[in-house]
Amino acid sequence: GSSGSSGTARKCLLEKVEVITGEEAESNVLQMQCKLFVFDKTSQSWVERGRGLLRLNDMASTDDGTLQSRLVMRTQGSLRLILNTKLWAQMQIDKASEKSIHITAMDTEDQGVKVFLISASSKDTGQLYAALHHRILALRSRVESGPSSG
């Protein structure tokens, strides 16, 4: 029997897997360095979730031709996923200040909807807010034009 040197091949494969994030089928709209905070209801205060690269991705359009987008954020260094939420019509976004945005988003940890604060440079904040606002408006107009089930 030939054992071969499959050890090195396996190691190469592992390194490749880490790079694949599930974002391959999506087109990246913008990315920015920022800090992410989540509002803790019990302590009524903002808790820092982490800092890193926030990405806004547009996914391939769904059956009815609409664009589905999502926000993904990973921490610097460890690349731990700290935000991964789809944009939806009722998603609340609010420009809290020149350099911060409040959003409601699905929490990766318990799948509940939480209030997050994204803190970045004023330029990045402005771009992100405009992009989110535009996409959510599009989602809303589609929802309203469709058959409403009350």
C-alpha cells in the first residue's frame, strides 16, 4: 500500500478553509474600521462588543429580483464574528451623532434583536448610513407595494 504524503495536503486544506467566510457569493459594497457596542438592557448601558472590519455585502438577488444585503463584522486579529445580520424592512437605523449609528440587528449570540452602536470616522459613518438607508427604503417600498397581510 502507498501511504503518500497526505499530511501536507491536509494542512494546506485547513488554511484554505479559514479564508472562506461564506461571503464569496456576495459583492462587498463597503468596508470600514469601526467599534461595535451592544446595548445591555439589564445594566442600561453600552457594552463594547469589539473592534474590527465592518462589511456591507449585497447578496445575489432573490427570486423576486430584490437585493438582499447583510452586515458582517469580525474582530481584528481573532476574526471572531461579532455581527452578522440581514437588512430587513423594519430595521431601525438612526444616525446618533457625526461618528455613530444606532441600528437594530440580529445578535449572533442569542438570535435576538438588539440595539447596536457602530462608532467610526465621520466619513465612514456617513457612507454607511447612506448605504443602509437606501437599502432599507428599497426593502420597505417593496413590502408596501406587495400584498399586505395586515
